[in-house]
Amino acid sequence: MLLSLGLNMAYADDFKVLLVNDASLKYKSGKTVKIGDVFKSAEDINWQKEKQAVKAYNMTTKKQVMFLGKKYIRKSGSETMVNQKFLSTHSPGDTIQAKLASVFANEYNLLDSIMVDTEVNLDEKSFFQATYNYGDAKITKRLPREKGIVIIDRSIFTIGNQKLEPRDIYLSIDYVNELMVSTPVKYGIDLFVIPEKLE
């Protein structure tokens, strides 16, 4: 009964479109999905491709959420609403390593930028870095930050003046303190890179 009530509450939410990456994406009614639209459920959209994406604002929870074709093409509406994933999550831990590991999610869907609130003081001498494999190369990049907010965006694919082709990768995250001591935070984060525009 509680589960049924929870699902009914989920379906009662309204979502306002903030960004859509495919100009051809339509609702099942035939209307094109546009910025500013308000819709009830991912089931309202006629998903055709895995990397179709709609970033929206949940007008009930006041949080942003990402809807992706890969999650809705193969699943029923109730399953997708239960598995709905917010852009960032965090929960407390007992140690700095446990806390930071819980801050970073196991999977991120990168459309524009992802803001992760670490609640850690960050400056030029203390920062987070991401490491990933790109072909035969192992690349480590310092992640941009704003106070305690860490930003995961397409800048991780810029090496010097060279821009790499964004691709789906696995990230390892480390925290480096002012003494340049590196603490492993999380391994195997699946970064699913979504094109900003689909042809």
C-alpha cells in the first residue's frame, strides 16, 4: 500500500523542461518537446534513441532530474520512476574517505555539467582529481570547483590545448590535500556522455 502511494505521488509531479538535446524528440501526442514545456511523466515522451536527453525541474521536489532514452526505451513507466536518478547525491559518512565515497555516485549522465556538493573546503592546494583511460593513455585531470562544489563537465576531455572526442568512460576520483597527499575516494564511476545535440 505504501509502495502504491509512493508511485502515485511520483506520478503526481510536474516536470518543467530545462534542456533537450534532440530537436526531433516528440511527446506521444505528436507535439515537439521544447524548453519551458511542463509534462507529467517520462512515459509522455516518445523515446527513440538511447542518448536522447531531457533535463527537467521537478516542480514538487524543487530538484533537477535527467531523463534519458536509454532508461525508458526498455522499461515500463513505473520502473523508470522508481529508478529516477538525480544529478547529484550525497550522504554523511564516518571518515573523510567514507564520506567522500558516499558523495560521489556510481554513475553520472553527463549532458552539460554536474555539480557535486562535497562539503569540503577546496582551494588551489586541496582539490579533487579524476583519472580515466582514453585509448592507450591514462589521463588525470583536476576537477573544477566552486568552494565545496566539485564540477564534472566536458573540460575533463581537454588536455592542454587539445580537445578529445567525448566518450563513455570510467572515472576514478581522488582527493588531494594541501600536503599533496592523495586519498582514493571512488573507483569505477560510469560516466555516460550524452551529445549536446543529436543529429
